[in-house]
Amino acid sequence: MGKKPADRVLADTEAKAFSATIRTSPRKLNLVAASIRGMKAEVALHSLTFSKRRIAQDVKKVLQSAIANAENNHQLDVDRLYVAEAYVGKAMVMKRWSARARGRVGRVEKPFSNLTVIVREREEAIGE
């Protein structure tokens, strides 16, 4: 019994990985995500490995997961993968407070982000 499996949203040449509630602001995370968009998967991994930004390690994990999904779940060729999409969304915001002068309160917001990475297999060029 049970439900029918959902139709696949992505194309047959694509694989996706998603990470929820990454502890950084979407604005900072989007800088790193924008730096790998359109790159070959292998080059993007090297770029993230040597990036100076702290959050680059989390982005690297999500990219590795997308590559593993492509290889194991969808039987795509790892050598022909590239980062088709890498987009960021807002998640929850923790509200905290900090004591200020004269008994007042300063609001401190600690934002979280969501990250989605989609890798796609390049079509074979003519003559390959």
C-alpha cells in the first residue's frame, strides 16, 4: 500500500544536496556560494579547501555530499560534474540580548542559513 513515490524534480543529469540551519548569516554564506557557481566540481572543492572564510568548510561538505549523491544515487560521471546552482536561504534567527547602559537592552540577532547545491553533468562535446 502506501503512497506512490514522488516524481523527480531534477533532471536525470542533476543531483542535489541541502544543508539546513548553517550558523552564519545568509549574506556571508552567499559570498562563498557565489564563488563556486559554474565551476567544475573538482576545482570548486580545491577552491573551498583553501578559502580563508570559516564557513567554506561547511559549503565544502555540502558540495561533497552533492557529488556523492550524483555518483551513488544517479550514476553520473564525477569527472564531468560542475556546480550548476548554489543558492542560500534564510533559516531561523535566534534572538538574544545584551545589557546596555541605564538598564536598557540591546538586541542581538544570531542568524542561520540554508544552503542548496545542485551539480549537473556536462554534455559530451562533439568529438569526445
